Amino acid sequence: MQTYLPPGTRTYQMSSGADKSTMTIKATPLSGDRVNVQTTMNGKTTPVVWTCTASGMKASIPAGEGGAQVNVDAGFLPDARNWKAGYSWNSSNKVNVNAPGVGAMNMTSTTVSRIVKQEKVTVPAGTFTALRVDSTTSMKMSLPAGTKLPPGMDLNQMMGGKTTSAWYVQGVGMVKTTSADGSFSMVLTKIGK
């Protein structure tokens, strides 16, 4: 896991339409196959301990404002020995959100990923020789009983079936990701220890 989620601090600039925000991720290895990941956005830091298992990564995210508890059973990045052009893999993710007074929302997704090629990519943090991974995700979401969405807000259609490209550098991690439709991008702006 430390090959493509290495220890240290990384700062990213995220863009979605006209909206821009900064996110800082600090990864610290713990004992065994666990890593503490602290994510800071808008001045708020959320610590999450991820555990690497044979089937992927698991985490329980602490309840935030409003008391919602989030449990994640995520897909995984392949072993570093498999990182070469042409390699592909399937992963699945399960997210359960239980909010007091609202109920449970469940989301499951399946992602098909393929390492397309090695290429140079330039981001504010520098120029890197990276492996580009294209991923397409299909998603299914169930809302708490009695919850109705406004017309045109079918989350399954809005969030599923999207293709993204991400560029990974061994020992650095993800340096860039973009959606195929251009609606979202995230670039590495700074690397720290």
C-alpha cells in the first residue's frame, strides 16, 4: 500500500466547474497493514485509519457534524509488482451512512480500471513520469425509507457510469485525476514530509 499511498503530506487543488478548493492529505503508517490518513478541507481535519486486507481497504469514518456514521469497504490498488501498461482489475466499494433521525443510505459501486500507459504529466508540484489509470464506475444508491429526491436528481444516473483518468507515481502517489467530461479535476500542488 505504501508504494502508491506513501507516507507524507500531499496538497491538491480540486476544481469542479467554477468551484475550487484545496485538500491536504497526510498519510502516516501504523502497525501492521494500517495507515492513518488525515484529510483537511476548508479548515476541518478528518482522521481515518485504513486497514489493508486481501480484498481491499476498510475504514470506519468518525461521526461528524450531525452525528452521521460512515463505514467504507473500498476497492484497492493492485500490488506494485502489477503496475505496468495493460494491467487491469475490478474493484468494488460499499459505503454505508447512518444519520440519526434520517436512517441508512447505502451505496455500492463496481469499478473497472486499466493501466493505459506511462506518460509525462505536469502539475503545479512538478513534472512526473506517471502511469495513467482509466477507470469506469457503475453505481447503485439506496436512500432511507420515505426519502424523495427532487425531479432530475437521480443520483444513480448522475454519479454512475463516469470514466476518470488518474496518474500515479511510485513513491509519490496520485498526482492528477480528471473526469472524461471535464467536470472535475484534482492536481497535486505540493509534496511534504
